[in-house]
Amino acid sequence: MAVAADSSTVTDPADEAGQSAQRLPADLDAGLFTVDASPQQCALYRVGIHNVLGTPDEGLKYADSINPARLPTAERRARFYTDTARMWHQLGNPRATYAALRGIEHQAPEEACWPAIRAFITDLVDGPVVLPGLKEYAVRTGAVSA
């Protein structure tokens, strides 16, 4: 995938969204909006942006700022774990990748079986690091056969 020479075309609007979300009152009626415009959600989008830009190390600070328990739905929590699994996978950290993958399974088990997620699992199974429970997890999600 080609990355634009100036990544600010993507990061500037994300900065603006994050600044706007910071100004919203914490007790704002969520029913007024169709999108959860919280600082947590903006940080989550930033993790995904940096994954796509190929700069996952820049997404670390955003991932660290997110408390997945504060995300409003299981789908959003699973998205957090999916994006952090992608981030850790790009950074070459199999243990953190596996921990994030397990988070997906815990929050939304059906999403742990998606082809893109299974590809991460297969990479871990074929990798040099032995991770306790990985083989069973791979079988359970359909990444490998028993």
C-alpha cells in the first residue's frame, strides 16, 4: 500500500477530532449523537490510522491511553483489540499480539474467526516463539485444523 508523502492529510483531521472530543462535557447525553465522540474513540481511531500509515510505533501512545473497559460496546472493545493486535504484529511482538487476539475472543468471539485475524494467528503458530495455549486458540478460531 502506498502512503501519501504528507501523512498530515490523515493525522490533522484526527488531531482536530481529538481536540473537539476533549471539549465535550463528560456527562453529555450520548443519544444526541450517532457516533461516540469521546477521547477514547478518537485515540482508537489514531491507532488504526498509524497501522494503515505503517507507523505502528506512533500508535503506541494512543493505545496506551485507552481503557478498553470504558469503550461503550463489545464491538468497540473488540476493535481496540483488533487494532492493537495489528499494531503489535507490525512491531514484531508476538506475545502482545497474542494477548490482544485473546481480547478479541473475549469481547466478540465471532470476530476472532475473521480471515484477517486468523492470518495473525497462523503467523504466530508458524513463528519462532512458543506461546502457551496458542495452538488450542488457533484450532478454536479455525486458523489451523486439529
